[in-house]
Amino acid sequence: MKNKKNNLFNLSRRDMLKSLAGIPLLGSVWFAGAKTTVDAKREREFLLEKLNIKASPPPATGPMSGSPVRLGIIGFGIRGEQLCRALGFATTEWLAEMKEATERNRHDTRLAEFMDQENLNVKMTAVCDVFDVNAERVVRSFSTPDNPVKRFATHRELINSGTVDAVIIATPDHWHAPMAIDALQAGLHVYIEKPMTHNISETYALRDAVHESGKVLQVGHQHRQTQSFLAAMDVIAKKTLGHVSLVQTNTNRNDDNGAWQYDIHEKASPETIDWNLFLGTAPKVPFNKEHFFRWRKWWAYGSGLSGDLLTHDYDRINCILKMGIPKLVTASGGIYTHRDGRNVPDVLQVNMEYPDFSTGSSQPEGKEKGMTFVYSATLGNQFDRPTYLMGHDATMELGNVISIYADARSTRYADMLKEDRIDPEIPIYQYNPMGNATDAVTSATAKYFANKGLLWTYRDGKRVDSTFLHMREWLSCIRNGGNPSCGIQEGFEEAISAHMAGLSYKLNRAIEWDAEAQKIIAKPGEDLDAILIADQEKVMA
Amino acid sequence: MKTTGFTAGQNASLVLLRVLIGWHFFYEGILKIYNPAWTAKGYLLSATFLQPFFRWLAGDSIIQWVDTLNIVGLLAVGAALLLGLKIRWAALGGMLLLAFYYVAHPPFPGFEQGLTEGSYWIVNKNLIELAALVVLYQFPIYASFGIENLFSRKSDNAITE
């Protein structure tokens, strides 16, 4: 002890200073680092406080208690199988495949996520599918000793069997509305896939059926459950973007599956498929496996890009902006990437005009009003084009993640831009509900849907199947009351807008909506329904 | 005690190297400690080499420890080098941290590089800083500009053993 002290005192003043010279350096670095971080945080908080965007998750839907809801599935194809999984019913084949996938790659969490899914307290009691193989898969996989699943030959038999409280409709488009109307009239609740209808008149008929029955109808636009979209609604409510004059949405796919070239089942034959029942009201043609499995390629059963994929993007934006049915729609495109006998376009550009719509303005009153919604699609390129909502004050990039960039010429942010507190190149707001979660998304189509918030969303940083949440909401409305987020009004707007786009494409002209009469304007003597579902690419007036 | 036999210039160069590395480590530690949202999770999950190990480190149960140890390590190594205290221990600790950073995202041919401000092939700045710490470990100059100087009876140009 004494020795050390002596050492200390023995140092010269110069040596002493040199020894301690690190201390002020350390202090300076400390101060600089702390100041940088704290200043940046303060700027961030200042901006967030100014924007005041709430990104809180929606309140959970009601309890799943009470007696089980008895469900019937009508149409157990690709989508029907996915819907059943969201309800907690997986086929034996899928479970085996997932088990193998998990053994191959332990980061594959699909099986674990399915097993973790909340029990929705439902019973699958009935199935109707015109293809024996599909119907038998349901009976074999979902039947339990105390609850055998019964197969019905037609949807009417299923609906009137007294064994179901609600139905899920995942058939080709031309069967959606007739089945939904029959079910509602029989007092059943309905979950119906998009597009809600295949022609114009049945859109009105279905709306009437919902109102008259008082039953719950949910249209399968599950992205309404996406957490980022709920934050996006608040962005609009807070007038963060200023007046939005242009919305740009896209579909980019470049694979056969994405162009509806689905597999043709080896067991498909006139013996295993009830061909006449499949055709329904569609033109009578001889048995055709391709028409059956790839029905999305023909106007007679499907509705191509305008009904199948435009509706996703239209409803995503309608959910946020609530802009409703456009005043005017123009569409053009062609069959440019898959000239395989289909008659729906594979490249399609749609412009929807909303001359009276506004998201609010930061400029003198009356200067800004009106918006164009653009949908641009190709099935021959999969370059990822984000969805943009473009306002005078800011641009919002919308997906599972939200990014907002202030516009360099914004009125609302002019002061902050001038003071260099905002950089137009750096987002003023970013919302990522994924937090640190990483996803093992594999296929190109899955990635495409995931980016649009169509596959899954996040609750408390945990990945959740959005279809599951959408189904849960529907079941909660059945049990506890309330309105589903994509009910008949939303479905009506979706269907009419999509049909206007289809008509514009087929007729090579702008299609107008009469908001007062609630009707699409037809030329004298023109049968718009016949034109829309006519099984040909174009209809020349 | 033995003198290093270095010239004043050689001595000053080693001290300069020590102070600069200490500065860098300490600043990185301070930025992280003042930013509660900071986590190494992204860096670990995006590792391009030895992924199972780094993914394990990024796991929910461990990541908090990894983050804390990293910050404490950066601050301790940085402060020690800046102040001139326990230089050899600090150099070893710094080497260990840099080895982790290097191995998680090594600039090997064919490995994805992510965002870098320069071009690297096998050798990058983490590796060079690591090598600089090897030098400091071999030549831990305490004399002049260092607190350790106060506690030992050493004159200028001394090296501790």
C-alpha cells in the first residue's frame, strides 16, 4: 500500500497528466455517442408524436363458446382445402406431407403453426364436391367416430339436410352466388370466396338475400385481418398523406401455377366428375378435364384477372380508403403470355376513376379532389412492384410492412423539410408488425401473397394465418353478433367494380356507374350480364 | 521491468493505435446502451456462416444475454484501451468479439455480403481490426498515456510482463 502511494507520488507532473489523458477522451466519446443517440431518438419521437399513428392490433373477436357450429364445405379444391385448414381440419395427406417437411427442415413451422391454432369449436358435418376424389378426401380425413362427415350429391341436398348451420363456398365463380342465395334462404350463414359473384344481376340478388335472411355472410378477403392495414387506416384518418390522387396496385406472376395452370388429377374422368353439375348455367360443352381443373382460364366459369386478382387489390384499398364503386372504369390488355386456348386476359391494366373522392387536403379548399385507382397486371413477369398510395404530402408503400415517405413538395411537412428534420428519401414512419420474426417462405406465389398481406399477418409479433382470423371473425359474428369486416356491402362494391373492369375489357370501352340509380350504365338493348360471362375473349357491340 | 527499446515515434504509434481502437469499441458500446431498441438479433439471424450456432444465439431465451454481454464487452474493451488499463485482457476480449462479427458474415467468395461500404475478399475491416489487436497484445505499451502507468514502477518505454 505504502509502496504504491510512493509510486504515485514519484511520477512527475508530466507523467501524471499523460497517464490520465485517456479519461477526457473517454468522456468525449461517451458524450458524443450519448448525444447522437438521444438526439436521434428525440427527433424520432417528435415526428411520431406529430404523426400520431396508432398501430395497435384490433380487439380480439368474441368467444368461441357454446355448442359447436356445424359446417358444410361446398367445393374442396385448392382453396377449399386451405379454408378447412384455417378451421382446424387438415387432410391425412397434408399432415403426412408436413411431417416429412418438418423432418427435412426443422425451421419449417407450418405443421407446428397448424397444431397451435386455436380450436374454433366447429364440427365439419357435410361436404359437397362434384369430383369424387375431393369429396372422399374430406369424408376420410375429417370424419371422427362420433361425427362422420356426410357427402351430398348437390349443394341443395346439403343445405336442406338439417345437418349444417353454415356453409363455406369455394367453388368456381359461376356457382358462388346461386349457392349462397340458396343457403341464405334456407337460413344458413355463408362464407363465400372472392369474387363474390360472376355476373351483375346475381350481385343484387345476393345482397337482397343477405338482407332478407339476416344471416352472416363473409366474403373471403382475408387481408382485411392484416394488422398493417389497420395501421394504414389510421394513417388515412390522420390525413398523413394529404390528398391521395393516385393509387397504384399490381399483380406480377411468372409461373404456370400463378397463371392458373393447375394439375389435372389422374383419376379425373366422366365417371368421377359430375360434369353437368359442374357446368350448371355455363354453356353446355362435352366433358373437358382442363375446363374442370383450370376453370379460371375461361369467362364461362371464372373471371380472369379482373375477378380473381384485381378484387384482392381493389378490396385491400377499399378496406383502407372506403372509396366504394368507381364512377368510370377503363380496362385493356390481352392474352400475351399464355396463349393456350384460354379466353381471359393474362395482361390487364385497369383504371378506376373517383372524381369526387378525397382523403383530405392540406392545400386551399377546392384545389384537390378526385383520385384514380390503377391496377396493373401481368402473368409473364414477377418483378415485385409495391402498392403505393400517392398523396400531395406523402406516399405510403403498403404490404405487410408499411413505409411512409414525405413528399419533397409537401405542404403539411414544408417546415420540417426546410429545417432538414425530414428527408424525403427516408421514411417518416415505418410499421413492421413482424418485429424480428423470420419466415421460411418458399414458393414465388406464396411470397407474392405474403407481401400483400394475403397469407398471414401478425399478432403480438407472432405469425397468424389471416384466413384463420377471417374465419374466426365470421364465426364470432354468428355466435356473438356484430358485422363481419367483409360483409355484403363490401362484397357488393368488390363485385360491381370487378364486373365493370371485365365489361370494359370485353367491350373495349369505358364503363360508367350511375351512383344514384345504383346501376352500371348499359347502351340501349345491351345485355351486360350476357356480355360479361360470354365465353369469348372480346364481345364487339 | 525492462525497457522496450522503442523509439519515441514507435511508442507513440502503438499508443495511437490503442487509443483509436478503444475509441471505436467504446463508441459502438455507448450507441447501443443509449438505444434500448438495439439488438444483435437481426445480425445473428442473417448470418451466412455457422447459421445453426448464430440462430441459437438469436433465440428468445438467449438473445438478451447476448445483447448485454456484447454491450458490456464493447464498453469494457473500449474503456480499457482508451484508458490504458489491462491492455492484454482488453485485446483478447476485443479479438473474441471481432472474431464473432467476422465469422457471422465472412467476406468469403460466394457468400452474400449484404451492405458494405467497400469491397472485400476474405479480408475485411473486422479482420484488420482483429489483427491490430494482436499487435497490441504483443506490444501492450503502458508507459505514457495510460492509467496502469500509475500503479507500477515503470519508466517511459516500459513493457509489462
